[in-house]
Amino acid sequence: MITAEQLKQPVEAIRPLQEFVPFSPPLVGAEEIAEVVDTLKSGWLTTGPKTERFEKAVGEYCGAKHVLAVNSCTAALHLALNGLDIGPGDGVITTPFTFASTGHAILYQRARPFLVDVEPATFNLDPEKVRLFLEKECRTGGKDGRPRHKETGLTVKALLPVHYGGHPCRMTELLALARDYNLAVIEDAAHAIGAEYRGRRIGALGRLTCFSFYATKNLTTGEGGAVLTDDVELARRLRILSMYGISDARRIWKRYAPKGSWVYDVVDLGFKYNMMDIQAALGLHQLAKLETFITRRTENAGIYNQVLSDLDLVRRPTVQGYARHAWHLYPILLELERLDLSRDVFIERLKEHNIGTSVLFIPLHFHSYYRQVLPYREGDFPVAEDIFRRLVNLPVSPALSKETIVQVAETTAGLIEEHRR
Ligand SMILES: *Cc1c(COP(=O)(O)O)cnc(C)c1O
């Protein structure tokens, strides 16, 4: 492993990366390819037996009773909010430090996102600040026990925390607030399949949990997602809503089987959010490999931790005692005050050295659309904003070899050291 002496050497002395290292390449093997081919040859391409098997397998892995596989996490979040009848006149507490998807899903329902700042250690929704929002900015005492936002009169109906980077939120505190204020907890677990909170897998904690199986995520079906719940009635409702609102959606794919029937009834204004068997074919094998993937991600994070440990110019991510981290992301924060280059220039320098990075996320309230529709301004969420300004996400995918990660880590460390003020 790299020594303190080596760290002081200029970057040129470090083995250069010959090829560009992509930020988050998927890891798809022969098993996935064979399964997709099998699906293509089977004569059944869309939602069918493989989707059903994938749903069961995800449920068993996470310890959730009901799983509905859908075509994205955005769809999963939208279904969750729709299924809980969150709509105009309602508000949902969420974090500014997330992807547009989280805020969009709330806005699709014509409900209002109430943003609350994150905690510095995990970049996750800060339960203490949520409590302050509920106590100070809301009025309670209505029949339903739900808080009314004083300024807008909206009813706060749900908490929508995001397990940033695969590190679980402080669920005990958030679930306690949800109980006290009669709020539903919908988890945006787009990064967090396989993560654990106090020994329990994400997926079995809140009322509803939403996963993403997008191409860059820890488990991929190309595009895809799932919504999990232990509530049988809610699960049934979401399944119907995911298929146009057609009753008995579970059996719909059997309509064309010998014993199927042509009769169907549309009972609700549902959506077209179902997952195809081609996607589930990928998912079945990705899920079987997920533990190995997370082990590899953890090893990659360990390499960064070790190589960057002596460097006082960056803050490394930490893992809270309650958590098993799924390491979807490896975020570092630059001590910009002690560097002679900006975060953006640093990213360019990394690119010149063949290292692909990202900045996840640009806070929601910084986007022009969100500036138009929500009353927030720069300065409203100082913790999220400070994280964003210093943030660089390094590649941590299991598709990258340990040697590559060592080189990325050494190059990153060398570059930072070169720019000490
Ligand atoms: C990727 C992502 C989503 C959206 O996932 P899709 O499957 O692409 O819809 C939602 N929330 C977060 C935090 C994400 O990173």
C-alpha cells in the first residue's frame, strides 16, 4: 500500500491510468446474458414469471412481505405517494440532498415537498431538524393528529428520507417522529439495497421502501425499480396502480395463457409502471451476486480510506455504528480553504488523469425548476450546500479492479497534495 513518502511525490511519479476509469460501470456477467437470451427465446418478454420470481427473491433478501417490481425508482416513489393518497393540500418532508426524482414524485401528485437540511456525518435527513420543523413550523392538534404547516395550511402526511450513498438514515428517530405525528415513512432507497440498519436490511423498516435498479446502481436491470411493503392492502393497491388500474393485475400476464380470460376491468386511474421479464432476467442474477458486489464495494472504499487516511485536505465518508453501508457512493469533501484550486477544476484535473467522477447531488433547491416552484433560496440548507460545494464522488463500482482503485486513490491523493495552499 502507498506510503506517506510516496504521497508527497508529484503525480507524475505515480503510475498513470492508461485507460479512462468510468464513474459507475455496471457489472453484468454470463449468467445475466444467458437469462436475457432465455427470456427472448421464451416468447414472453414483458411482465411474467421471471418478474414474479424476482419479486419473491427481493422480498426474501430484504425481509419484506410484498414486493412490486416496476420500471424505475421514480415510478416506485410516485406509486407509493399515489397509493397513500398524498395529493393537493398535502406536504411531504424530504431532503434537499437528493436526485430530482424524489422531489418530482411529490410534485407529480401536486403535493408540496418540505425540504429539511441533512446531517454532516451521513448527508442524510437530520431527524433533529425534522423535529424542529414539525414543532416550530407546524401546528398539531387536528383530529387526525397530523401537523398543519402554519404558513401554507398544508397537511404534512409523510417523511421521505433518502439513504444517501447506501448509508442508512437514523431510522429509530425518524420512525419515532412518524409515530408521534401520524406520518407515513416512504424510503428512497435507490442507493441502499443490501444496506442494514441495526442488523435489519433496508426494505423492512418504513411503511414503503423504493429501490432503483438503474444502470449505475448497486443492482441493475438497466432501468428498473421496486416498491416494498408489509401492508397487504397497500401492496394490492400499488400493483393495480402499476398496471393502468386494471383489477387483478397480478394475473394479467396470464390472460394469454390457455386458461386465461379476455375480461378485465379498469378500477382506478393507474399508470404503466410494470417491469418486463427481460429486466427481471438481469435482476435475478444481479440479486444473487449482490452480496459479492457489496463486499467488493466495501473493499474499494477500504482502499480509498487507507490511501487518503493521512491526507488532511479531504474528509472521507464515515460509517455510523448502527449501519451496514452498501457503498453505492464514495464521497470525499475537499478542504477548499487549504487548496489552491476549486472543486470544479479538481474534477477537470481528475478527468485529465483518466478518472471519471461525479457530484451527487446538486441540491434540489439549486435547480431552476425547483427555484420556480418552491420558495427556497441559496442559504436555506447550509449543511447540504456546504457538502455540495466540496463534494466529489469517486468511482467505487465492483466492475473496477482493486488495482484500478489503488491507482485512482493514489492519483487523487497526489493531485490534492500538489494543490496544498
Ligand atoms: C437514481 C435515483 C433515483 C431514481 O431512480 P430511477 O430508477 O432512475 O428512477 C431516485 N432517488 C435517488 C436518490 C437516486 O439516486
